[in-house]
Amino acid sequence: MAAEKKNFTVEVWADFWKDPLAATGGETVLADDIVGHWPGDPEPVRGLRDYTARIQRLLTEMPTLRLELLSHATSGDAVFLHYVARGTGVDGPFETQGMDRLTLRDGLVVENLIRYDEAVFTRALGRS
């Protein structure tokens, strides 16, 4: 069964990242043809299934990860999000800041350009 579509809002994003493991998956603000660009990934993630799997992989590796929105701006079809990421890694708590640039089409996210310090996550996951 396909997830019901609803328009993206900054509030929906913030609510999801307050407790992403509690998200039901019944609704989505993501387009079926979404493209995601993560730091360190050799290729963009394409399509709703692979995009949501990429987020699930991140949350499986770091179930304590939470993002807190610090500021946002909109310019045309682009939404810019500035956030602080917090979680617990192999050496204890960590914190870093990141930014996403979302591109919307008909109220749905069709592209997400994600930027954060990849080295912070690499260390937190014990991969350094």
C-alpha cells in the first residue's frame, strides 16, 4: 500500500526528526522520484523506496539521532533548513550542525541536498 501524500512543511520535518523512530510511515511529503545527496555517498539516492531506506539505514546505525531545527528560509521552490544533530555514538554523545536544501514540486520534496560534517558521524559510528 502506497503512503498517502501530504504537502511538505517545516513543521512536519521538525516533528519527524524530534522522534523519527516513532514515525508511522502512513504519510509522506516525499515525491516518488525524489533524489537525495548525502555526504560521502558516491552516487545520489534515487526514488522513494531507496531514499526512505537510506534514512532507515542511518537510524538503524544511530537510533538516538535527533535533529533540532535552528532556522529555515524559503526561496521559490527551495527550502533551506539549518539544524543541530545530536545522538550517542560509540564514544558517547555527539553534536554537529547541518543544512539541507530541499526542492519542492507540487508541495512534495523532489530533491534533498544534505550537508553535514561527515567526519563527526564517521567517528560517532566508530569507523575512524
